[in-house]
Amino acid sequence: AGEGWGEGPERPMTTFDIAIVGAGPVGLLLANMLGARGLSVLLIERRTEPPAHSQAIGITPPSLHILAKLGLEQEFVRQGVQVRDCHVHGESGYLGCMTFRNIPDTHRFILSLPQSQTCVLLQQKLAGVPNVTLRSGCEVANLQQQANECDLTFFDGTCAKASYVVACDGSRSPLRELLRFKSTGRGYPVHFVMGDFIERTSLADEAHLFFKAAGSVESFPLPGGLRRWIVQTPQRFDKVPQGLISEIVRQRTGIELPPEDQTNQSVFTPRRLNCTRYHEGRVILCGDAAHVMSPIGGQGMNTGFADAEFLAGALCAIVRENAAPAPLLAAYNKYRRKAAQTAIQRAGLGMWLGTWTGKGRSMLRDLILRTLLGQPALERFMGPYYAMLTIPYNTLDRVPLPALKSQPA
């Protein structure tokens, strides 16, 4: 495997079974799963260093079961923080607790682990897979599909061939745009600033959501003595005023966060997108390249992990077992689009309710949330819902395709 984010020694660009464009968490997971099954994989990443900001942090129980197939589940759990309770506060005070302690799974928590650490663990695993080549600092300039393979040309003038190409290159996917995949989607008229702070509060390993008339505040524990804070802002800040997160948190929650304790910062405006098709010939979209959802609720990366698990089984059957490509890729399109659409709708609904502003709508939201969190029958539904246990086809075991299920991990 490659040497990580550095350039590494030059390697001959030959023919591979699969080329994966994008070495984020989904691309790394897919490369590991394909490599473990003996396929030759070229993993292409335009960056030479990890992202500066911590991004996705929530890993749901279905994703832990997927990681278990690579023997990574326990190491992820060891390094992360197990969030078992999420406390909800409103304009009128404390509204209740959504707990994961009783969900029908062996993992009764959401694991909090920064995306950067997720990538490190997946990359370390990949280092022991000799049939996967990671090429950093490399970007696709052109792609041509032939009858039996794809020809890739890179901006540095080198070339490669692969039987199939998988785009895991993120929500702004250059490969998706290059090949003009059609999609539906829109932006949301809400904005957020996110930052991680040295943890000095008494909130422990619990998540806290504050839904106030002036906007929302979300807070999640992180490993290493840190805590993430996400604040809703009335407009998008191209340049964030110093101490903004600390001031908003103080105003809306009464919690004091020393500005000097802040370790990073990023701005985001959520949007949604779902491609009408996840494959075209020998090119397949996976993860955020195929679908984009609001990060509120943390469902995007986990949906991408389920894409990767499904696709690894399908591509192994096609390449190694000479299975007919059309039915398996059609099934990937059908089942993963359905799962993604459900996750997109849920993320959008949660963000829509959570970003109401103004006194009147805030009091109405308090009533809705107090009812949802106060009824035992509804409370039992909420935990599995937010743990993504009720997303359709959330792991390959729940997909009615026996040929894929029989594939070795």
C-alpha cells in the first residue's frame, strides 16, 4: 500500500481491477474491503496532507458492524467516545433525554471520533494490504470509457487503466461533474459555525442540543479532552469574528467557553443532493459523490460506509466471480439510492425543526420535542431512529441479495 499522505516513491501506472478516486473515509473503507478480497486497487487522492478541520464525528452502530468485517471495530471503539445520552434543551427549559442505552443492537451508543482519526485507522489497515496502491498528490484530468476498461489521465501526464472506476471524491465531486451525472438538490437557507474546544465543562460524555429562539447550539464530546460546538448563525460568515462561538454559546446556553480554548473553526451552509443514477457504464458514484445531506445528525459518512460495503460485494462478484454487472449495479443503484433518500429526508427534517427561530415557533418546537421525548413509546422509537437502525438496507445483511452476502469479507 502507499505511504500515506506524502508523495511516496513513483510507481508504474498499470492496469488495476478498480480505481477509487478520493481517499476520504469512504474511499479508504472501500479500498480496504476490495483489497481484503484480493482485488488490485489504485486509490487516488489529490491532497498530500489530511484536511485541516475535523469533519464528521458520529459513527453509528451499523457502521461499526461494517468496520467489524475488517477487524477494526474494537480499535475504533477504543479510540472514540461512547455517547449514550443526548440531552435536549429548549426556549422553555430542559425538554428531555434521547438515550441509546436501550436500542436493539450490541452497540448501544453513537461513537464520537473525528474524521481525521477515522482516516488514520483506515489508512493504517490499508498499509498491510499489498494489492492496494495509494497515490497522493494526484488528480484525474480525464476519463474515457472503453468496452472493457476505463482509461484515466492525470494532470501530471501519467495514465492508468481500471476495469471499474469509483468516485469517492466528496460532495463537490469533480469526477461527477466531469461525467455530467444528473442530480436533484438544493441549498438550505441556514448557516453554521463549528469549532472544537478544550473541554472544561461538566457535560461529560453526553451530547447536548440547545434549541433557542435565536438559533441552535449543538455540543458533542470528542476524544483527547475536546468538545465540539456548532452554532447556528443568522448569516454566513466568510470571516468569522474572533470569539463568535464562545459568545453565542454564552448567550444561548449560559455556558462559558474561553475563546483561547478553541482549537479550530469552520463554516458550513448545508445542502442536499441525490444523483438520479449512481453508475454510468463502468463509473460508479459512492458516498458524498452520490448523495449529499445536511451534516446535522451525522448521517452522511455512515450512509457512505454502507455504500462502500455494498459496492465491495458487488465489484468482487463482478470481477472475481464473473457475475453479470448490470443486475448488481442496478441493485446498488436501487437500494443505495433508497437508503440515501431516506437519510437525506431525515437529516433535512431534523435540521428544519432544529433551526426554527423566533419566540412563537420556538415554543411550538418545545411542545413537539417534549411530547416526543416524554412518551415511552415514542422514546423507544427515537433512539433507533437517530442511531440509523431504521434506515433501509443500512448494512449488506439487510439487502435481499444472497449472492453478495456470501462474499467473504
